[in-house]
Amino acid sequence: MADIDEVKIRKYYSKIYKFVYMQVKNREDAQDITQEVFYQYFDKNIVFPDVEREKAWLFTVARNKCKNHWRTCWYRKIFDEMENISEPKDISENEYERKEDAFYVVSCVSKLPYKYREIIHLFYYENMSIEKISKITGKNKSTIQTQLDRGRKLLKKIMIK
Amino acid sequence: MDEFFEYYKDGMDSLIIPDFSIQELKDVRQHEKYAKRRKLECVITTVVISLALSVATPAIGYAAYVAHKKLHFTLHGFRVDSSNQSQSDAVVHKYAYNGTELSDEGIDKIPTYIQEDLSTDVTDVQEYTKVSSFDKWEDALELIDFPIAYPKNIQYSELKIVYQSDASFKLVEASYIVDEKELTINYTHFLSEGWDLSSDYNAEIVNQYTYKNKYGYEFGVMECQYEDVNKIIAVAYIKDDVIQLSFSGCDDSAVYEILDEFNLSVYFIS
């Protein structure tokens, strides 16, 4: 049973870390915040009726902690995507190019304002529905849809630049 | 655009996840922050015990004083004034001591000084209110016997509902813990006039305005500072009802989103 828990936690940890990292754009801060989320998770010891609600709770807590982080510190640090993304080794030229493109896209998304960035990450990376994102962020579904559209348009502009 | 996000997924999948120990995460008590919190809890416990002692000491002193006051030594013995704290039942027992034995001299009429004492502590009528607590709205609504508005779609990690009721007074007080953000709802049926939030909260009002939600209900909104904590308080008056929401730890937009969910007409049908 412990092993199942461990696998589950490791999976969640990775997801939460990536989400937080895209919000705070700093490795150390992302690690601290992710740890905080899980300290709270273990401390509160909440029994969730299903996996989805557990996941939603973790993302909601992570989101609030990111917001608190911005309130309390002047974190503006430059996002160095190459530092935090694993270097491709022993791969073909095509694969290398794809990786480079991937780094570029991540850096483009990271330049979006926070409200678009978090929704795009949850929608495209976590494959969450508008309804689920609405529950996590506490925003109306129509607001999420609008912000998703605006985020995509803005992303196009960033890429053209 | 979809292909673009495939690249995004690839990029995110390549993100290095720092090493961590699950055991370390579970062992929250080792964590500095929680150690601090435990310290804080100890300090609070100490303060509470000190306060309890500081209240108990004068209470014991007062009890001794009252007992002493009721015991009167006379030339022939002593007497004890006994009362069950009701003026009509108050009696004075006299006892006489003749050097060898104690004799009961019966009930005497109430002396003036006792009547004065009694007049101060018997007049208060204790009002009893039925109080119930719940962790879920579903359970609370089974007991709450009047229409109530509450935000249904808040994602909360903790919910505590207290329902108080007697013949002339009804109050539902709910506290949501939404992670770091705390939302409190006070709901009452009788305080529609003279509701003074600033004195109620002992708060300094920084900004004051009205907000009309999407259903057309107007909330009086106050941005307050209360013991260095910023709070946003929103109040709606409907007939004899008052709904008050107190927000702390969240920004204006979160407040408006919650206020927008209150369709009060659903709950207040004339």
C-alpha cells in the first residue's frame, strides 16, 4: 500500500512542481512552494472521496501559494529555461531540433501574464476541462474560456516578436 | 496551435524535477515552519492557562469574601445567611452557641444588607440559545428552518457552520478555510437596522463603496484594517435580513466572483 502511495505522491509532486515552476519561474522557489503544498497535504491528512478531488485540492493549494509568493516577494528573476530543462544527450539532429523548439515554446508560455499562463498550463499540459479549471481557480467557466482564447492570441503575438 | 502545445508538453516533460524524500515530506514536524507553529501553539496555550488562572484567582477570592460576608459572629454565637440567589427564597439561619452546644434559632427575616446584595445579582435573566455545529451545508440545511443564501461553488478545504436559534433570534455563522484565504459568512434575521460594522469589527475603514452583482443585488463593501489585517467586508440588506461576508487573504477580483454568485432572490421570496 505504501508503494502505491509513493507512486501517487511522486506523480503528483512532478505535476505540482511543473505547475508551480511555470508560475514562479524559479527553480528554488518552485521547489520550496511544492514542498509547502505537500507539507500541508500530509499535515491536514484530508480524506478525499476520489483522486480527481485530491488533485484539484493540490492544484488549488499550489495556486494560492504561488499568489502568496508574489505578494510577499519581489521575485522578478529571469527565466532561464536552459538551466532547468534536461540537456538532450545522444539524440538525433531532428530530435535535438524538436527539443530546441520545445524549449522555445516553454519560454514563450512563460512570458504570458500569470492569469493566462496558469490556465494554458492546466488546459494543455494537465489536460483539464474548463469546468475543472474553474473549480481550481474559483473563476467562472466563461472567464476561463475567455482567458484561454486571449492567452492563445497573446502567445501568437509573443511568437511573432 | 495544437502542434504548438505538443511542443509545450515536450518541453515541460523535459523539466528536471528536483529530488525529494517522501518520508521527509510526511515528517512535517521536522519542518521549520511547523516547528514554529508548534511553538506558537505552546505560547497560546500558556497564555490561555495564565488567563484562566488570572480569572480563577479573583473568583476564588470573591467566593471566600462572599462566604466570609455571610458568616456573622455575634455575642451569642454566629449566624450564616443562606440564599439560593432568588430574593423570594432568601433566608437567614441563626445559630446560638452557649459555650457547650450549638442551637438552631430558626429562620430570620432578610436583613437590609442582604437585600441590597441580592438585588444586584438575581435580576439577570439568562437567555439560552440552541447552538448546533456542522461540517457540511447539507447537514446544516436540514436543521436551519429559514431560507439562507450561501456561495455554493466555493472550493474550500474546511467548513465549519454554527447555527444558533431561539424564539427571537437566528444566526448562521459559517467559516470557510480556502487554503490561506479565509471567508466568513454571518447571517442574521433581526439585525437590519443600526448595524455598525466599524464598531462591530473595531476596524478602521480604508475605503467604502457599493457593488451591484450580476443579479442586481447591491452590497455595501468596506475595505477595513483590523489589527494590521486587511479585510473586505460586504453587506447586503434584504427586508429584515442581513448577510455579511468578511474576506481576508484574497484580492478584490476573488471577492467579486463570490459576491456574483449570490442570487438572493432565490432565497428571499416574499
